[in-house]
Amino acid sequence: MATTSFNLLNIGKRNIRILHYTWFAFFMSFLVWLSLGPLMPFIKEAMGLTDQQAKVLLILNVAMTIPARIIVGMLVDRFGPRVMYSSILISGGLISIAFAWADSYEKLALIRFLSGFIGAGFVVGIRMIGEWFPARQTGVAQGIYGGWGNFGSAGAAMTLPFIAGLFSGTDGWRYAITIASIVAISYGVLYYFLVTNTPKGSTYFKPKKTGAMEVTSKGDLIFYMLMNIPLYLALAVLTWKLSPAGMALIDTLMTNVIYGILVVLLMIQTSKIWQINRHILTQPVPKMQRYKFKQVAILDWAYLITFGTELAVVSMLAMFYVEWFDMPKISAAILAGIYPVINLFARPGGGWLSDRFGRRLILIITFAGIALSFLALGMVSKEWSLWMVVGLTIIGGIFSKAGSGAVYAMVPLVQRRMTGQIAGMAGAFGNVGAVIFLTANSLVDYNQFFLLIGCAAVVVFVLIVVFLDEPADKMVETLEDGTVQLIDMK
């Protein structure tokens, strides 16, 4: 699968400029969203928080992101990435400023929960890049977008504590978050005037209905309903972690109320899926306009492994080095810091390889690498050489991040008008993976944690080999006037 010239420095080309504008929007959204972690020591001291209260804030910071990615995916397909990215940066920046100047723990907790939707900004750019780059380049473009934008978390860690330290007293963290938020708001305004949803003359395809993804067969309707269950189970696990059975930070009554709300929301979502798709029971979708929902489902499970592993491993790696190999904390943090930096080249590399050699093949290779490296780590003991373990974690990180690039190299090629929703669902499953793996990490030894990842990767590897199809050369979309249009996917 040949590629044409792709030059990131050729900013004279409109699509290259759009890529740079958009990965920086993602970078800013992650910098604001993930500012909490590196500033937590400052916040904890200034507000007099307990260890438990600090942990709750960290959990609340990611809880909203799971449903938010689904919702934002629907909205971006409906209103376009230009409006949505600007809206997320501006509103997210304002909410973040409100968090920075909250004067009680209750306000901090509520606002931090609401700010979790900023992490859904990632979904918006997937649709934007998918519109501006041809299929033969979408993998490397999506990889650069995701890999460089993800570096916003590292940007927060490297800059915000330094900014906070420039101010005397205990309010330095407030100024650091405020400054970052003002930059995000300003860029949100600028982004609106810098970009358009599509190249001139191209059609922006929208779903016929909003509220749930459209499917094209009876079996896929049932499959789609079932695939929503893990999203709510992940939120139930987060609730359990806060309950008396976990961290004991909410009481039994509140726990049961949240469980009840999750059940009701699942029922509402299932009902919405039925309302949007029930017509296919009596009015079959023409064969040429159908797509296979199994493609979406496998990409969801694949991203659960790749991105879920990334978030979980980066959260525990430094402590693993300290507790199992008696490394000094600073040295462990520096070694663990290599893991997120891999994103800068591994994720774009996975996308580029997908463009060049095929989406399915590269997913198979990356998942074989993930499975083998983490199964090997599953056998680690405290007698192993530290450097052998570090090497294996880096290899596993390269394969998992390249796998994330390979997943999103295929996402825009499933069904154009629903790219946002498909990207949102895959992104939400990535967060589900983080919840699953981090929960497992709190219950088992480190080698068992790695072994779980390896075994899960084997399962998804089999799904990819047996069930995943290479994207077709053509995609069928229907214009608002009913005209059928063929989109070249080569």
C-alpha cells in the first residue's frame, strides 16, 4: 500500500497546517485536563487535603471522560470538529479556572468531576484529521495527532510545577492552572478561525439521527447494545473503589444511589439505540450501504488493551521499580518517564506502518508484540536484572503505543459519517481498560498485573486474526438529498 509524500514541514499545504493546529489543540486539552497530577502536592498542602481526599480527586478527574467521549463523538459528527474543539477548549478552560479558585474541598471535587469531559477532546481531532487526509495517509496523520497531542500530559508535568513555584505563598498552583487555562481558551478562539471542517468542495457527512450509532443489520443491533455494557461496568468499578468496600470515601447509601443511576442510564441508552435502529427490522439497509459493526467492536477491544495499558503502566511503573528493585525514587521516576515519551515516535510509527503495509497486518504484529512482552513481564521476579525488566517495559510500551496508532489508522475508514462516534466509543473503551488494569494492579502483585495484560492481549490478538477485515477500497455514504456517493479509500 504505497503512500505519497508526507512532509510535516510543508506548512504551505493546508492539510499539514490543519494537522499542526489540531494536534496542538489536543495537546492543550490534555495539558489542562491532566494538570491535576503534577500539581497535586501543591494542592494537597495548600488545601490541607488528606491522602484519601487527594485520591478521590484523581479518580473524579477521569470518571466523566468515559461517557464524555461517547457524547462528544455524537456531537462532533453532528456539529463538526471546528465548533466542538473550540467549545471544549473554551468551556474546559473556564471550568479549570473555576477549579483553580475553589475555596472548599466540596467545590474542588464537583468541579474536577465536571472537568473530566476535557479529556474527550481527543475524539474531535480524529474526525478532523480523517476529513483532511486521504486513506493512504490517515494512519501516519492520526498517529502524529495522537502521539504529539498526548504529550500534553508530559507538558503539564514539565511546566506547571515550575510555574507554581515562581509564586510565593500557597496559591502558586492556582496561578499555574489559571495561566494554562487562559492559554487554552485563547487557542480555542484562535482554532475556530484557523480551520474548516473539510477541504474546499468536500462534503461533511452527518449521521441521519443523533443519540446513538446507526447499525445496518439485526445482529449488529444486538451486538451494539451489548457493547455498551462494559462502559457502565467501568463506572460501577470506579464507584466501588469509592465505596465502603473500597476506599470508604462515600457511604453505602450514596454507593447504591450511583449504582441505580448507572442502571437507569444504561436502560435509557439501550432504548435510544433501539429507537434509532428499529427500522432495520422491517426496512433492511441496502447491501451497498452496510458496514460491519464487528469492525467497531474489535477496534474498541484493541484500544482497551493498547491505551488502557498505557494509562495503567505509566501510573504504576515508578512504584514498581522502587518496591521490587529498591531504586531511589528520583531514579525510578526518570526511568518511568521514558514510557510516555515513547508516544512521540511509536504512535505515529504505528500509523505510518498501517498506511504502508495494511491496517490489519500491523494490528496483528503489534498485538503479537504486546502479548509476548507482557507475558514475559508476567514471569518477572525480584531476582531479575533491573535493566532486563526496564528493557521489556520499553519494548511493551513501543508495541502498545504503536498499536494505538494502528487502531486509529483504521477508525476513520469504517464509516465516514460516524467517525466521531466510532472514535468516541473506542476512546471510551481505552479508559475502561485503564480502570480494569489499575483495579487489578491494586489487588494483585506486579507480575500478575503484567500477566493479565499479556493474556488479554492474546485474546484480542485472536479476535483480530479471525474476525477483523481489512478496510474496503470504497466506502458508500448518502447525501442529505438521498444521493449515494462512493468515497475512494485508497
